[in-house]
Amino acid sequence: MRAVLQRVTQASCKVDNQVTGAIQNGLVILLGIETTDTSEDINWLAQKIVNMRIFGDENDLMNKSLIDIDGDILLISQFTLFASTKKGNRPGFTRAARPEQAIPLYEDMINTLKSHLQKDIATGIFGADMKISLLNDGPVTILIDSQNKE
């Protein structure tokens, strides 16, 4: 499972010109689910996300987590994070989980993050053509891969 975390001061997702999710201070998370991912990956990744110290403290040092600032999450499914670009110029996506496997894991991630933060998580719509708007803060962008825990 891969996640791209972008620290933002505001963000929103639209599908068919309708807002499906919007946040203020927090993280936009692009989540890629791989065929080998399990609930163990969800638990590990969710824990990393909510405790990652990437928000400024009173001295403007990155010492605070999403929990510390009571930040929000906009979670977006993003199968293209598992693009294979080794051959030719058209990426392949064979490592990305198919919807029948990925949707339940995506929904589990939503519920796990909700549980950690004790509040709702803004989302896009799985598999939809989404338009994401955000104001990246910093910019701070972090890539986390559950296959690289060491």
C-alpha cells in the first residue's frame, strides 16, 4: 500500500462538478492499493499517517502530528501509484488491486483513520473521474510504502 501525504491548508474533491469532500488544515492522502495488501498494511499505514510529525509547532518546526493539530484528511483512491513504467511509454497497472479487492480495503482505511482521529474523513469516490484542488502547505509531500517498513 502506498500513500502520498500532502500537507494542505485547504483541499476539495469534485466528481461531476459536485463536491464529495473538502477539508481545511490537514492532509490530502492519495492511496494506492496493491494486490498483496492486507488489513495489516492498513493498520500500519494509518498509524504512521496520524502520528507523522509534519506540522509546525510554536517555533515553526515540524514537531506536531495530525492528531496534535486536530487536522483533517481528504482520502483519495489512486491506483496509478502502482504504475509500472519500465517498458515503453504507456504505464501498466498490474500491481494495482482490482476494484473487488481494493474497495473493501479503501473502506477499511477510511474507518481506521476515522477511529484514530475520532472524526469523519473526507473522501473522493472510488473509481470516479475526480478533480482535486488543494493548497499545498510548505510544500510538504511525503511518500509512505507499507512494503518498506524497515
